[in-house]
Amino acid sequence: MTTTTPLGYAELPGLMALMTGDEKHGPAATSTLDALWVLYDRVLRVSPAGADGQDRDRFLLSKGHGPMAYYAVLAAKGFIDPAVLPSFGAYDSPLGHHPDRLLIPGVEISSGSLGHGLPIAVGTALGLRAQGLTDPAVWVLLGDAEFDEGSNHEAVAFAGAAGLDRLHALVIDNSSATHGWRGGIAARFAAEGWSVETVDGRDHEALYAAYTVEHPGRPRVVVARVESKNS
């Protein structure tokens, strides 16, 4: 199912266009495209050949509804064959409307239900720490609407108190949350001791700079603001 021919950012729109199944979460996908690309292209230490390696970085897609951009990036990076993309959403396709870790190489968790990814990422970071594995980074991508779920607030509080400095959260803010926070989403994390930054979610250099900031002793969150899903 994998391919050995990596593609570039310019090919991503074409890869996404191959997925023509009945998908109801188009804005959820397009909002993540740039943030995902910069992460996979320049930051994450993971490859198709090392997708099961103990020392790999872990990427968890909590925002699992509307995964077309994720599939496109995985295809561009050689985890899946672009030829399978047109089967998206079909009954017998591995590319479901939510990603399945048992069917797609490189997918760490099956996701789509709001509020699960960050708690799982906290557990992953704790597990790696317990094993003495201090090199792998844990990244989790969430949507702003997921913070309508209380489980995420518990995870934010615990991770800050535990000093999980190999944990990184990437929050895509496309103004889809029901509730807001005084000072913005990043303020919620800052109150619990996280290292925080809010950037333009379409600016690749700003994303890369935010992803690579040193944050000893503290987990890190990058809030990537993009256009409203209703715009």
C-alpha cells in the first residue's frame, strides 16, 4: 500500500481532489493542510520505513473527522499509495471518513470522536517517559471545537502539572468552537503551565518556528489560526 516516491506541497491539492467520496467535513480537512504539511515535511521524525520504530516521533490526529488532508500528506510522504485515494469513503476502502490505525500505515490512533486525542497523547508521553524513551516527541492535532469536551481540559491540566515536555499539541482554530476563552485558546494552556504560541496557520515559516521552540520542563501548544469554517 506504500509508495517510495515522495511528493511536494504543490501536489497536495491534486491529491485531495482525488478523494471524491461523500464527505461532510470539508472545512475540517482543508483547515489542517498547511499545519500538517510543515509538521510532516520538516519536524516529525517518522518515515514509512520506520513507522513502527521504537524511537519514532508519534503523531496523533485527534481531529479525525474530515481526514482528507491527512491522507493527502501521508500519500505525499510515501505512507500510502496515491492510487488508493479515489477509493476514499468506499465500503471496501482503507480510507474511511475517520482514519483507522489497523488499515493505514503510519496512523497511530483511530479517531474522530471529539475529545479523545489529547488524553491519549498524554498517556503516550507518560508511557514513553516510563520506558526511559526521552527522544521521541508526541504530537497531537486537535480542532478548536474539541475544547467543548471536558476531557481535554483535564488532559491540559494534568500534562502541565506533570511537566510532559515531550508532548506537543497543535490546535487548529477555525472558529468552530461553541465556547470561548478569555484571552484565546492559548490562555487556557498557559494557565496550566504550558509553553504557548498562536500563529497564522497558513504561514509555513511561522508554523515551523513555533514547532521548534525549546520548552524544557513544559509541554508545548501551538494554536494555528485559519479562516473561519463558515467563511
